[in-house]
Amino acid sequence: MFIVQAHSFKQQARLAITLAWIAGYTNVMTILACGHVTSHVSGTTSDLGRAVAERNWATTGFLLFLLLTFAAGAAASGFVCELGRRRGWESIYVVPMALEASLLTGFALVWEFGSVTSSDRGGAGASPTVGALFLLAGIASIAMGLQNATITRISSGVVRTTHVTGVLTDLGLEFAQFLYLLRDHARQIRASGAGSRAEFSRAVRAVPAHITSKRLLLLASILGSFALGAGLGTVAFEEARRWAMFPPVLFLLWIVYQDITRPIAEIEPSDLVGGENGIDLDDRLVVYHLRRDSGRTR
């Protein structure tokens, strides 16, 4: 599922939409449990500047911690993915997803067994201790950096899932392109004439099939998925706090299981290119081929 060369636009879109709700879910959980966002760091960086200006060094240290943990999560994803690529792992993205599931499990364990100051553990009045606050926010921040870096690599930098600022920006740009697309197809329909049903039908069908329409739908779906996750996380936090992290963890484990048991394809760089006897191609061109594996069933 996670082999980047085997990922079609549809597969990338499906994965991005499903991971976006996990980001929204985790982010709202850390807001409710810790009072801080962790899925994105724009606001954290702004708060950091304000804290420094006000000489609030305790807050400055905590915000720096959040920035460093998010970057550490992204670096961990990059390290593991590159290690897998160099060693020829069939799916280099299983490990980051498994690590994210482990981190979110750790978040739940810290909240359950070590995070509250009230005698009613997990109750409505529960709040994290200072040490637990760092642990909870740090774990969630690493998980979000890990997820964002992983989906960024899968989509070759096209898709983000842990924040919606870029999604909304791209949504606006794609909407402008979509309006031009509609205008161009309207002209084609008028030019086809009333008697040419085939041309009319072809022009109508071309709109949803166009890449601009697909990207517009993808971006809107990511936005909706993030908001859905935030809503589900809020309900889970209020109604079943002890079990609140089960849905995202189980979903990530299901993704990992699907990838291990039913990979999209097994692809590796072709040995026909490069080397002493290979074809000399431009460095910007890469040739892949399917790798045969008699141990797997299709």
C-alpha cells in the first residue's frame, strides 16, 4: 500500500483522506487534554515569539519542546523511509505507520496511568501534571510530525494531512482552475452544436474526469476528514475518555496489516539503467520494473 512508486492518485487520495481524520482526532485530544495544538506548528511558533518577547521562559521552553518534537517525528520518518529504501524493503512506510500507532498508544497510557492531578483519574476535573503535560504533548507532536512527513513522501510533496492551511490555499487555487475548466468545457459544448450528442456527452463527462476536478475533491475531502476527526475526538474525550485513543490506533494497525498482507505492487529500480552495461539516461528519468516474488499470492 505504501510503496511510493506504486501509488496512483486514487490510492494517494484514499490514504490522505483516511489519515487526515487521525490528525484532526489527535489534535483535538491534545487541545482538550493539554491545552495545546500538536498537529501543526504555525500557532506554536507565533506563541513562541510572544513568549520570548514577554520573557516568559517557562512557556518558551515548552513551545520550543513542541517544535523540536514535531521536527524529530518528521526526521524519524525520513530516516526510516530512507533506510528502508536503501535496504530494499518491500514497503518502506509500514514502519512509520506502526511507530505512529505505538506513539498514540503511549499517549493513551500516559493519560490513563500518569497524567492527572485529581483523585478521580480520567474524570471531568482531571488535568495533566507538568511532567505528564510534556509527555502527552511531546508524544502527540512526534506522532504528527511522523505522519505529516510520511504522507508528504508518499505524495511527493503534494499532500499534507496534519494541518489545513496549505489545504485551503490549494483549494482556492484549484477552485480558480476549476472555474476556467467549466468555462472551457461550456465553450466546447456550445461549439459542438445541438445535433452532436456524442460531442456534448464527451464534454460533460470530461469535467469530473479532469485532474483539476479530482484534486478539488481530494482537498475538500481532506478538510472534511480533518474536521470529522476533530468532532469524533471531542465526543470520545467527553464520553469515553479512557478508551478515546482506541479508534486511531486500531485504524493505523489495520492500515499496516493491509499493507503487509496485500501490497499494491512490488517495484524496484530496473537494472537495465545505469552501471557499466546499462542504458545511459538523463538523471531526471528513472525506470522501474515489477519484482517477482513466488512467496506472495495475488
